[in-house]
Amino acid sequence: MKTIQHCFDYVRHHLGNLYSPSEVRQIAFALVGEAASLSLAEMLINKDTKLSDIQVKKIESFTNRMQNGEPLQYILGSTDFCGLHFEVNQNTLIPRPETSELVDWIVRENKLPNPQIIDIGTGSGCIAISLKSMISSAKITAIDISCEALEVARRNAERNAASIRFIEADILNESEKIGGTYDIIVSNPPYIRECEKGQMERNVVDYEPHKALFVPDGKPLLFYEVISRFGTERLNPNGRIFFEINQLFGREVCDMLKYLGYKDIELKKDFYQNDRMVCATLYKSQQN
């Protein structure tokens, strides 16, 4: 039987050529902890504790999956985002740190006591649920085209005690299924062009849902235009729209919003100094 330390060494040996030493150390703790149901403190204190054959086989299987490029979050079945714990699987994108900046921006900018918010393309529900945790009085609707993703989002809402109205709808073709008006629209829609696949990490292209990632090469603003037009009909007076964007098309998104009548358009960089977020306001006098 192998000890916890033996399993740490096994993970480091097999993944050491794929990740930095600090990353491999974190991965080893995560995989061993998941397989053996142990906390970090328990593993550190009990390195000489022997694990069962079943636990060791799990660790070996997890390690093999990582060698094949599967994201750690999918192997663990969960990830943390904005201080909350979320289930994720291959029906949902893995939440990125940059998206937490979008959530923080919305929370800072919101001045309404009971905002009506809609999250379009909610995936795991990470944006909607995080907003609900930070603005408890908000009334939040979250939509997605994928019923499988919505199943995950509903479980995440229950896990985090967040009351969210979920709707299965395709924003490109079924906006009439979405009732109500809103003070805030937020969306992190598909925005990566098909031609950019070759520049992306293998674990993203091979494992994360393409429907949530990619748009046709000739239509990089497809979702932004549809959602922005939806906003001209459904935003309340002085309502605001927040997008996460492809860093290559920040100016084009801003120009499109301006053309549709939005004002106070702000393009914001993420902590990697890439254009990543846009906010705009639709004043009452500009609404149809």
C-alpha cells in the first residue's frame, strides 16, 4: 500500500514536465485530497498514512486524465469563483478570474436597491449566483441554450442558497421566451473566432463546450449585437449593459453600442491589461 507522500511523488513525477513545480504541488494536493477525501492540513500532517488501493487507483486515473489534457476543474468536478464553490463539468465553461472582475464591476456600479438583472448565457450560473450573493435584494434571471448547463446552474444555485429564475432559451432565436424588463443585462457570450482555435490551450479546445466558446470567423460580434438590440427593448430607463469581450474587438463592440443608441460607453482592461469588459447605459430618452 502506498502512502500519501508516495502519491504526491507519483503525481509530481508524471506531471512535472507539463506544469511548473508550484503548479504540480497544488495539483498533487488537489488530486490526492479529492481521491482520499482529505483536507490540506490532514495531508500535510499525515504524509506517512497509507491509502487504500481504491484511493491510489483514483489518483493514478486522475493523473492520467491530466496528462491527456483534461482540466483539473473537470476532474474535481468543481471550482471556486468569487468566494463561492461551483460544480462544473463539460457542459459548462470553467469560470475564469477575469470574469470575477466583471462581477465586481457590476456590484460597484449598481446603485439600485432592488435591481432586476438578467445573465444571458449563464453556463454554470457563476455570474448570476455571485451577483445574488453580493446584491441579495437583486431579482435575477439567468438564461442558457443548454438544458445540461442549466441543470448544473440550478444545482449551483441550490448549493449557494441563491434564488435565481432560470430559463432555457436561445437568445439568437427565442428572445420572446424571455419575459420582463431589466435594470442590468450581463453577458459573457461566445466570442472566440473559429480561426483563433490554433492559438488556444489544448485543454480548452479539447474539453470545454464549443457552443459556449466559438463564433463564426465572419461574425465576431454576433451575440453582442443581438443582446444589445434585446437591451434596447428590455432595459428599464437608464438601464445598463455589461459584457465580457474578446480583447481583439473592444473598439468594435463600443462602436456597435454607440450605433444602437447607448451612451457612457466604457471599455475596461482586466488584470492582464487586455481589453476585457464593456459597460454602456441606455437612457430613457433614447429608448424606443
